[in-house]
Amino acid sequence: MNILLVNGSPKGERSNTLRLANAFLEGICYAQKDCLPKIERLNIAQMDINSCLGCFSCWKTTPGKCCIYDDMQIVLEKLLWADLTIWSFPLYYFNLPGKLKTVIDRQLPLTLPFMLSNAESGGHPTRYDMSGKKNVLISTCGFYTTKSNYDSVTAQFDRIYGKGNYATLFCGEGELFSVQELSNRTEEYLAVVRQAGQEYVSGGIKAETNAKLQELLFPRDVFERMADASWGITQTGEKEDFSLTFTKQMAALYNPAAYCGTDIIFDIDYTDIGKRYRIILGKTESRVVEKFNEKPATVIHTPFSVWQSIAAGEIEGSAALMKHLYSVEGDFDLMLKWDDYFGQHQNADITKDKSTPKRKTDMRYVLIPWIVFWIASNIHVFWGSMISIFVCCLLPLLFYKNKKTVYDVISGALVSIFSMLLLINLSAVTVMPLSYLAFGIMWSISACLKIPLSAEYSMNDYGGEKALKNPMFITTNRILTAAWGILYLVTSIWTYFIMGTDAGSYVGIINSILPAIMGIFTAWFQKWYPRKIAKGK
């Protein structure tokens, strides 16, 4: 297959639409990886193409050849060469960019002058056999939607190729593709464009994929606030400081659905440029204020360059905080819920399969076997051990709705082994301390691994698996996991001595007191430690 990509954007390589066209081509190449197509591209803005003179020399004097000697001859040759032509262009004043319209006008040599009698409103037959050739229109525009904005474009191409004889991929909010800070969202859309390219050459773009292509990158109000802020001028037309423009665009990403019933007021202090702005997150929208007196709940002290890098995804926010590249003063809850307030939300998740929600881990699958064993086996060795084995066999049946971890499996196996040791009449004075020792070793070893044990479960409260990439989250959980490991290692020692006394049958209950206190400490530490780091300490 021969593919011609006509880049009609005056911006050339910097074209936002070109990113979509390239993604579409990537999808085609993936679908035809066994026999890759030949692809050529024409950057119309860089070519010497003059306006049509309307002299009709290409019809009567030099049939099929234009009297203007410029690069249009190359365009005509490539159009005849291509099996598929992709027309890539931004929407300019509800139509094509000027030079691309000139290319359309200069295609007259490809037709014959005679009238088509079977055309309802008139027309001309093609000079060459154009049957089997395909065309795709890919375009972005600066409006929030494509509806009605492409009417004149489709009317023109309906007239040239016939209605329904070409495919279109029109995308609103096109300027967002050049904003690095929004790359997470735009990359999601580009993934769907690649899928569309793959499907196009494999039988046609599916209705489901086409529906995803029609989805907005961001809700209309969010996009229009970002668009208005991007111009960097005040309502009176005066130039504003770039840091203010940047802050307004960031604030425009606020998701009112995260509103907690009370306005959130925080300041962002750009320490390297001496600028400080206040952001107010209200019930329906956010506001950026330049002048203020009241004390905010939170202040983010950061160099402007650092915050730009974080917004662009060049530096991970929590990693920058751990390195003390910026600090946070006051209420730290804002930072813990930052993704809720400023996550790159959209009307629908275009990549998630809603029919198969991700399963979550559950720490109860780790704790229940041990708790049952420690309490039941101390009350009655035989029946307690049997109940513990039964619980270990039953829990895996519940994994169909939860994601299991290696610690769930290890716990079930170890508790079963210790229960069987009691059933073969091994002394409980030996088995019970060993069980606490084994549990402590599992926690302690985990504290040295890439993902500590507690992080495997607490991540559900901090955004799921993305929390595992957060160094502050991992460090917090590594400390907690080590603390729990030490607790149970020490517990194995006093358990050994308690088992030799009259209180031995109550050791399971006694040993439940410290873990309960440790649970309270864990809940406190999970909030205290990040705040401590955030203050630069």
C-alpha cells in the first residue's frame, strides 16, 4: 500500500493535527507489520505552490499539465501514486488553511473539461482511473467540540469525493496536544487514534472506537477556562505575568466533583521569582486571586521552575517533595488529595474497560488466618488447629473478587503448617512462638523489598497502583512495615515465656493488645510523616 500524508498545517512539524495523523499511521503500520506500507509526506507550508489562474490551460492548451511551473506537479504525482491519502490540517475559519485550499484548487489537471450528465448539480470526469483510492481527513480545531464547525469542510469534500466515500477524524480542543502538562490525557486520546488506524485498514473503524474519538478531552467549562487563560492577557487586553497565566491554567483543571462542602484556600508561593497567588477551590469553580490578606489553610513554597517541571511530568511531585525541592506549610490534606482536585478529568474514561473493574487487595486475607490460629489454637489445640486449616482452605475461594498477593499465599501456607505441627502433638510452647517469629520475619523481609507489605494493601486508599510509584508513600510504608516486623519478632520472645505460665491459654488475646495500639500508631504515622517531610524536615 502507498500512503501519502498531506500536512496542510502552516506550523509544519509543530502541528497539533500532525500528532494525530502520525498516531493514525502508527496504527496502520501495526496492522500491516508483515508488509509495511510505503509512506511519503508532503509539508504543504514549505512548498512553492501558487494560486490557480483559472486559465484552463490544463484542459485545452496542455491537457493534464498546469502552465504554472512550481511544486504542485509533485503534489499531483504523489496523489496519483497513493492508494490512501491522509489530509491532515487544522481548522482555519471553519475551513481549510489557505495554502491547502490552493492545493485543492490546483487539482484541476486531474479532471477532464467535459460535463457529467449523470451528476445532479454538474461535474467533471476524472482524467485518470481514481477507483480504489481512499481518503481520510484528520483535523483539530480550537473549539471545545467539532459539531457544526466542520460543515463547510465536509460539504467541500462531499462534492469532491462523494458523500460517504472518505473517512473523517475530527478532534476539538486541539491546542491541548501541545501542552506537556496535559500529556496524560492527550496520550489516552492518541492511543484511541492508533486503534482507529489499525481498524481502518482491517475492515473499517469500529463504532465503539469512533464513539471514543468523539469524546471531549476535557469538559467544555474546563477547556474554555484553560483556553481563555492561555492568551496571557487581562480582560482589558493588558499583558499579564506568565506565572499568573500558568497558575490560572492549572486552576482551570479543578474538578468541582471533589468539593468537600467548604471552600479550600491555598497559596502557591513561587520563591525564585517573588510571585505569590491564592487559589480558591469553590463549589462550582476555582478562582485565582492576586491580592489577599487572610491566612490560607495551606501554602506551597516552590521555585516556579520546579512547579513547571512537576506540571509537565518531568519531575514526580512526591519525589520532588522527598528531595526538598519544594515545601508545604499548613494543612497537608490538600496534597494528599491533589489528584482528586486537579486530576486530568474528562467526560469518560476512554481506555478503561468498565465491564472488568480492577480487583483490589485486602489485608484481611493476610491477618485472618493468623488471628484465628493464635486465638483458637490456644483455646483448644485440636479443634483450633482444624478451624485454622479450614479457614486457610476457604479464603482462596474469595479471591475471585479480590486481587491476591504473595503475602496472602505465604500466610495461608504458614498457618496451615503450624496447625499441622500442633495436630502431630508438637508442643504449643514451641509452635506458638515460632508462628509469631515467622510472621515477624515475613514483615521484616518485606520492608527491604521494592514494595513493602503494607503498601500492597494501603495503596487502595491512595489511588491504587499509581501510589506504588510515589516515593513518599513507599518510604512511609517501608517504615511502618519494619515497625510491624520488629513488633512480632519481639512478640515471639515474650510469647515463649508466657506459654510456660498459667496465662499460656490466653496468649492470643494478650498479644492482640499491642497490635491494636500499633494500629492506632499506624493511622497517625501515615499522616504525620508526609507532613513532616513536606515541611522540609
